[in-house]
Amino acid sequence: MFNLESLAKRLGKVSHFQGMPEPALQEIVYAGQVLKYSANDILFHEGDPCAGLYVLLTGKVYLYKLGIQGQETLIAVINPVIMFNEASVLDKGPNPVTAVAVHDCVTWRVDCHRYHTLMERYPKLGTGLLQVMAKRNRLMLAHLEDLISRPVLARAAKAILDISEGGQASINRRTHSNIEIATRVATTHEAISRSLKAMQKMGLITCNRSMILVNNPEDLATVAQVNPLQFESDVA
């Protein structure tokens, strides 16, 4: 499915690897391996020894964080072509999250020790990871701010806006169940059910067993306590 040349080109599309010469990309590709996963497969567990650096080539991956009481919170949604698990590669520590394949996935993975060898040969691989981690850290802080400052209804409304691309797309309930939305906003599926009913009663969404449609993105953004322009820029 992926030969050396096509893998090197895909890897070159990842911001972290952009600007690197073709021979260097080929050497990096050879240092890793292509792994395939089926939907719902676990790529690695939080707390286990470093699983290595991953780049998602096809499919979708969810990154979950486990709470003290065993509840899962969705930390990030990984789409092609994005790398993940960079933190444990840099400090050689345990995996900070659990990675689960949402659909059938193809990934490229390089183990921690080989990546450190590559960083000695190509220092940009190390400095680039620091930039990736800084961006992820800001996203994590923004997520934490949501949990601290927004009530459940606001967090649920923001999740609906995120998933629907600012209200432009319908939400498939099979893909985004109440449980899945609940993991995004660190609450229970019962609380999400109440929030969806409240939003529907306000006329903000139309909700049935198969899909959720956003009727009024601007008013929904008000409930979510966010600026609707942020979603317009994301869609654009």
C-alpha cells in the first residue's frame, strides 16, 4: 500500500518534517515500520513504556486520558497526516495517553531509541518536536480552561460546534454518540442527553436518533461561551 517513495512524500507533508531533504526522509522512513489497525483497536495504553512516535497515514485515532475515578476524557482527535505520542519519545517516559483507532488505520511508527539516534543525526527532528509539544500544550491548557470555566451545557454546545464544523455539517449519531460526546467534555452521557434536550428546546439544534443538525450557529456559540467567528475561520 505504501512504498518507500510514497511514505517519504507523506512524511514530508507533516509540518515537523517539512524542509528535510529526500534522502533524510527516506532514512527516517526506513527506521520505522508501517502498522495497520482495525476500528476499536488500541494502539497503546496510557502508562505503558514509550510506544514510539506515530504518524497517522489513513484513518482516525482518538487520544484518551484516564481520570482518577476511571473515567475517560477525549484529549485529541488525530487525522492524517499528523504525528502523535511525541512527549514520551522526547523524555523516554511512559505513554501519557491511550490511543484508540476510530476507523481502520494505517500508521508509521518509529521506536524511541531509533528516533533519538535520528535526532543526533538530524537535530531538526528534536527542535521540531519541541514546537509540536508547545502547540499541544496550548491546546491542553485550552481544554483545561473549558473544564474549569464552562458549565456542562456550554461544553456540550462547544463540542457540537466543533464536531459540526461550526454548524456547517450534520452530526452522525452513530459516530458521535452521547457517550463519545461525553468523553470529549469530561462528563456523563446522561448529562449530555439533558444538554441536547435543552439545546433542542431552545431551537438551537434538531436532534433525532440518527443525526444532529445545528439550526442557529451564532446562538449556539453564545451558549457555548465562544466567539462564532472562530468557527468561521476554522471552516474557511
